[in-house]
Amino acid sequence: MDRAGSLSPRLIGKSLTPFWERAGVKVRSLARKREIFLSLVASVRDKTQFIAGPFTQALTPTLSLGEGEKKTMTRRRFYAPRARFAPDKKSLTLSAEETRHAREVLRLQSGDEIFVFDGVGGEFQCSVQAISRAEAEVSVIAQVGPARPESPLDLTLAIALLKGEKFDLVIQKATELGAKRIVPLDTERGDVRLRDGDSAQKRLTRWRRIALEAAKQTGRAYVPEINAPLAFTLLLRSAGENHRIVLMFSEREGKSLSEATNGLDPRATGVVAAVGPEGGWTDNEIEFAREGAWEIVTLGGRMLRAETAGITVVALLQHRFGDLV
């Protein structure tokens, strides 16, 4: 230190040398650790590719999708009932709701390709010609197969009205599983009664919208029919027409599904399945069904909620007679 009290340059150099040496060692150590880490990552990546490669190469060719089938995975699908098609079936207009989705969500423009299904099994490859706030004008290029095949089973699910959102759930899942018709039932022990005309219409509109959205989501070109609630006695009179198999699912007094469906009419063109309310069927309803040649079916020994029973019945029948295999 000089007389002014400051360190001389020679002493400063000596005091800083150990610091820089230590810093250099740390930098070199970190660099070495980074090299080791990167080499390990590369090694793991190579091994993963080595292991997964043969499997992915072996599996990929088995898909063997055609060009049309490949497009079903990415179709931009819209719904238009037959009434919105021109008489010559060469053009159509989308509703305001469908147009809003096309314009504001998908940002579609003139010339873009879309697919339109009519709700009764038809699906069409189309091109957007003009789009406004109110509607979209669409030209039909060709009729194509639906995004997903329809089940060969013509299945009608007749189920008692349920409280709250339980009936909504049944409609959604029955549609996803391939039901062709859903009939809301008025039963003796039913807790829900739609007496008011406006209330019934609002419910019906809601149910149909749920079915439509479920059909879109699953790739179906068919939207299940849903009509106003029907009295159970009226269902008994009409359900067996046209050689349809009629099954009442009850928590008691029934056979297993396999027993009830063995040796059924080979001319049968469809199945009608009736599921009761949360309180179950009454003895009178079960007896009326027997007199009408309905088969009574009991599902195992567990008591199921009505909404669970409805969904389970559709799945079992699609497995037994349809394409859920």
C-alpha cells in the first residue's frame, strides 16, 4: 500500500489472480457438465428411436386408408336438413348458427371445402360459394360416405323421463353409441311430467340440439329422431309393428339378455328397448308388456340408476346386434 492509502497495481494483480483462476475452473466444469448432459440426451434419443422405430414402421402400413378415408379425420362438418337443399340437390344454404361457426370459428372463405350431412344418413362434399352473417351459400360437389359408418342395428331407445340433466346425458350417450330413435316415456312412477306446452317444446328443442352435437362429434350422418313424450301404453301398441324385437328392461322378473334374444324372429328389422324410471316399472306395466309379447330382461344382480341403465342397454344391444364389437 502506498502513502496515499491505495493498493499498488502489483498488489492488485496478485490479489485478483486466484479469483480468475477459480472462476475459470468453474466455467470449465460447467461446460464439461453440459457436454455430458447433451451426450446423454442424444444417447437416450437414439435408443428411443431404435426401439420405437420398428414398431411404428410396422404399424403404420396396416392403416391403409384411401384418400377419401384419410379426409374423414379432418373433415369440417356442418349440418343442413333436407329442406335447405335446392330441388336439384346441387346447392344448399347453411343456417345462421352453422354459418356463424364457419365464419367466426373456422374463418372459412369462398372456395373452402366443407362436408355437410343431412341428418338422415346423407353426407356431401361441398364448396363454400359465399358467406355472410346470416347464411352461407354452398355448392354440392359429390355425395360421399359418412365420416363414420352407421350401425346396421335400427335401435329405438324408449326411456322414462328423468330429472335434471340425467335425460340430457342419456340422449348424448345413446346418440354416440348409435341409437336411431329416442322416445321419452310417460310412466306411472315417473317423477317428471311435461304438462305445459311451452316447457315441453323447450325441452324437445334442447334434446334435439344435444343429439345433433353428439352426432357431429362422433362423425354420424344420422341424427336420432326425438319426439314429444309418449305414454307407455301407446308405446306397447305400436312398438311391435314391422317385425321389431321388443325388450323391456326391468330390475326384476326378467331373463338374461342372451336368454331373451335367443331364437327371436329372423325377419326382425330393428329393436325397441324400454327402460323405466328411477322408481322402476310397476307390476301393471310389466304385466301389460308381457301380454304384448315383450321380452322382460334383467341386467345382472346390481341395481342401476335409470340413466346408467339406458346407456348400458344401448351399448349391450349394439354389441349383440350392431357394430360395437
